[in-house]
Amino acid sequence: MAYAAEEAERLSHRHIGSEHLLLGLLRENQSYAAHILSESGADLSNLRLAIAKLPEQTSGTTYYRKLGDEPQEALIKIHDEEWSAGYVQAAAKGWLRFFWNKQKFKAPDIVIHRADDRISFDSKLAQNSADFELNAGGWKEETCRICYWQFEESDDPQRGAGYTNGRDWLCLECYERFVTSEPAPKPE
């Protein structure tokens, strides 16, 4: 993400989009993703030039957190951090079409490939115990899809509970402020 932000800044873009994430991945030259992209013909210098020619705000990109000194940008505070109002409105709008269920967060199980440490959420792979190992509750990286608030298994309702659609999570604050205007039920 830091590389993506630097790439957006280098191009004088006021957003971080998939094009910047691609450049950021290529900069992480020791990563598996960069290796695959390079083998497929992706070249950092050529892609920078091609992206620089694209109009800013290409399809699918939205404003991210305030990165620079843009005093005219409206800001919204979420969990004591400032966010671009444009980003928050666009992000929240994308989640309105889902049905959300409030529940305590439980870290999902993951399966780890013994040979190369690749991971999967498909627990059926663990049936092949020679090649795969089940790590119960091993995925600790779940975040709110709007503000990236880190969830954890906890009795603290702010960190340990949220709204889920079965795959994605929203923190209590983002759900209550941006997805519904109705007050949310008390934590279970």
C-alpha cells in the first residue's frame, strides 16, 4: 500500500486505484506476485508511462485517505482518523446492496501448503495432511471494508464485533454511520 501511495503521488493523482496497486506490486521485486507479473511481461517503467497517459479517475478508482495537503477536501473522522468524504461516500455506497448481519468476529481457519507456505480458506485441502496443514483461526487480517479497522477476537465490542455479509466485514461505526441510518442493535 505504501508503494501504491508513492506511485499515485509520483503521478500527481489524488486517488489510489488498481493501477497504482499494480505498480506497487511490481516494486516489491522479491514477491511472488512481482515475479509472476514480470514473467507475464509487466514492466514497471513501461507501465508507469502508460498509466501517466491515462486520464485521472479511471473507471473503478475512488478517493482513498487524505494523503497530502488538500485543505479543500471534505474530511470525515472514523475511529479518530481523517478520511476523504468522497472516498467514504463512494465506499459506503458500494456496500448498500448487501444484507448485513451483526455478530462477534471469529478468525477464520486457513490451510497452509507445507511446501511453499501458500494459504487457502478451503478447509477440504487439509484432508491431504501430507501436503497441507490446518491452522484453526489462523486468518487474523480481517478489516472493515470502508475504514480498514482491524478486527480481532475480543470481548471489546469495537474490535470484536461488526457486521458481515458472510464474506466481508464492516466495523460498527462505519455500518451505523454510513450504511444504515437506523441505530444498530446492541452487541450480542
